[in-house]
Amino acid sequence: MGTMDHPLSPPAAPSVPVERAGARLTVDLDAIRANYRLLRQQAGPAACAGVMKADAYGLGMAAVAPALVREGCRVFFTAHVDEGMRLRTLVPPDATIFVLHGPPPGATRAFLEHDLVPVLNDPAQIADWRAAARTLGRVLPAAIQFDTGMSRMGLAPADLQALLDDPARLDGIRPVLAMSHLACADEAAHPLNALQCERFRAGLERLRARFPGLPGSLANSSGIFLGGAFHHQLARPGAALYGINPQPGTANPLRQPVSLAASIVQTRTVQAGDIVGYGAHFTACAPTRIATISIGYADGWLRSLSGRGHVFIDGARVPVVGNVSMDSITLDVSAIPAARVAPGQLVELLGAHQTVDDVAFEAGTIGYEVLTRLGSRFHRSYLGLA
């Protein structure tokens, strides 16, 4: 597959020309496609969707969605209606797009005009969607989400019971999916997994008493690896598509589609007693060669990596010293040959030697946050577009 510097349509985060960019982000679409194939196989015989929220976890929906379409994906999820509207321009007409947050008040027209399916999460959303169906004089599709233990989104148990007790509440609504969300799927032994699995089975059975054959969806990225009881008819991987380990503590079966390199702006030698960076949190104890690279927390590189993060130069691990600044990071490159740390040379932040999960561990967060924070000041290129 070839390399292209711009996706098939303008991404949410535009690509800065390479000669002007302080850092370069490369997304391997072939790796994302390979991850989708692995997840689809693992979830089989259930169908496998693709979660596109947050601009495909920061990697660019405009390039990622068509890549998944080429793998046969025809079901997608976004969080917000505007994400769904944009996604509709990128996928075939027969693709189904679910909007996880459902229809905000006044947004019904956008759902209808862009053929989006709302996930109905509470009685008010159900009532609004029923009213829209009555006004239009036709039946409208929707997914029904009910809570099984996460207490975040979906009908509470009492609301689900009320819905089942009063069939008129779904007049004009055609449920096309029942779903819930796992809270602890990345901890395979957590007892809440089995409890949610059973609660979902029971709730789905009750819904099917009125809507025979209604498909169910419970498994997220990590849930796919919990076994067949979690799969039902549709799996919803998101983070795993983008290389995040669905089973922390075990070998990651997924390919890493993201690499990030930043340019060295300046290299200088500081003397013993000199401080480096805001707050004077690093003081050199001997002559030390410091390289400053053109990336910072404004680009999504977390400030919590101050004094404890690392980058790599030709496979050598190089420590971050001092605080991460808005636009720059300082490194101790004393052990690196001088020619390799001249201005304009690149250092690896994500790539062959350091994954998103590795950075997240050092930052005290999760890979999801690292990915979705990746900024708009990079030169972005995509492998596998051609």
C-alpha cells in the first residue's frame, strides 16, 4: 500500500505541511484494517462494528472510516450527532450509524436528514423520538440502551420495567438493537463482568418477548475477549482498532497503527547547578547536553510526563528532564552522539520502541486519553490509502 499525506476528505485536525511542522504523526491504515479483521474473527459469528467517536480516537475519521468500509464494516458508532453527520459522508448509503448519546432536544431533523439511528438512553429521549414519529406519521428506528451496572448511560432498571409494562411508550419506534456497556471488561476476572452479562441476557430476553429477534450488543473492545457469552449479535470495538491493548497485563495481539516523531529545535550543554524548565524542577548535577523538541502539552503530550517520560533516538531510551511545556519538551541527550541531536533531527515519541499504552503507563493515565489528545499542529500522513 502507498503513502498519502492527506486523507480522502479534510480531517478534523488539518495536516501542517511537513516543512513547517514541529512533529509528524503517521497512521497506518493497514494496521487498523488488520486489527479489525482480528477483532471480527474473535467476535464471530457476531457482526463487528467500528467506533468512530472523537474523530476515530484522534486518528482521523475521514481516513479510518473508508479503510474499515474496505474491510466490510457496515455498522458504525459515534458519540455525538455532528460526528454522525460527518461520518455519513464517508461511508456507503447502506451503512448504519448509531449515535450513542441519542438525540439532543431539537436535533431530530439532523438524524432524519442524515439517516442516523439514535441510541435512546432515558424516558425523555424515548418520548421525544416517539413524538417525532407521530409528527412524521411513520415508524422510526432506534437502539435501546439499558444500564446493567455502570450507572452512566442507558435506562435504569425501573425505567426498563416501565417501558416493558407500557407498550404504548414505544409506539412509532422500531427497536433495531438492544445494548449496554461493560464497566470493567479490561479486568477479565472482575465480578461485575459476569453480573452485567447476566443482567444483559435477562433484559434482552424481556425485550425480545415484544420484539422477537431483536439483536443485542454488549461487548466493547475488551468485552470481545471475555468469551462468547458477551458477544451476542454485534460487537463494538473502539480502542482496540487503534492498537490499545484490550487485555492489560497480557501480550497485546493488535498491531500499532500510530507513530509520532518530533523535531529537535535546539541542543545545548548546561553546567552543574543549572536548572532546566519551568519551576526549576531539574537541576543538572554535571555538564549535561539538553535537546529541546517541538512538541508539548498543547499538542496533547501530557504534562504529567514531566521528569518521568521518555522518548527514543535510534532505539536508545532518552529521559524527559524538567517540566513539559506548552510547546516544547527538554531531553537529556548526553549519551547520544552529537550529530544525531542536531536541530532538525527527529526523535520517536510513539512507534517501534514505545506504544500508546507505554506512554499512558508513564503518564498515569490510559491509552484512550493519550490517543484522543493528539493535537492539530502535526504533519499527518496516512499509510495504506492507495
